[in-house]
Amino acid sequence: MTQRNLTARAAAADRAASLAALHAQCRADYQQASATRAASVGAARDQIALARAHAAEAVTAR
């Protein structure tokens, strides 16, 4: 009986550790996705600024 209780406790501890590891991975994935979104937004702003600069050059070149 004692062996079963120890096994059940060990299994519960393993599940808790697995769950904690899963949560840590999810947080890391979320932070990476957030950084990627921020970089994409910055790149889009750069593209818009470049397009506006080219448009302004085209207007003044005429």
C-alpha cells in the first residue's frame, strides 16, 4: 500500500513538473511572438516611410 502511495505521489509530482514546463514554454512562445509582431510593425512603418519618400521624390522630379 505504501508503494502505491509513493508511486501516486511521484506521478503527481511528474505531472506538476510537466505542467510547469508546458507553462514556461507557452510563456516563452508568447514572448517570441510578441517580439516578432513588434519587429513586423517596425518593418511596416519603415516600408511606409520609404514609399512616402519615393513618392515625394517622384513629385519633385517632375
